[in-house]
Amino acid sequence: EKLVALNLQVSKAAIVQNHENVTKAMSGGNPGELLALQASLSQPAAEKAVAYGRQVHEILAGVQSEISAAATAQGQQFQ
């Protein structure tokens, strides 16, 4: 559920960001402005990808911890 919620959040943010980027690109008057826009978008995109990866890792680590705790509890019950 957490991973689905994260993916929905990221998808919605990407749609909004892409709309803004297209609007900026269409309003640019010359190729130089378009290149500047493209250059200004690469760093935030990389930072977002790293943040997404970090959040996925945190979710998976939490799931792994929960599974481990459940397995330990199950093992103790059988003993």
C-alpha cells in the first residue's frame, strides 16, 4: 500500500511538472531559452530520482523488518 501510494504521488507530481515544462517550452522564444530550460531541469530530475529510490528503500526495509518480526513471533509460537 505504501509503495502504491508513493507511486501515485510521484506520478501526479510528474504530470504536473511535465505540464509546467511543456508550457515553459512552448512559451520560449528562441532555441537558446529551450536549451537553458532543458539544462535547468536535469538537476531537479536527478534529485527526485534519488529521493524516490530512498523512499522505496525505506518502504522495503520496513516491510522486511515486519516480515522478520512476524517470522520470529511465529517461530516462538511453534516452540
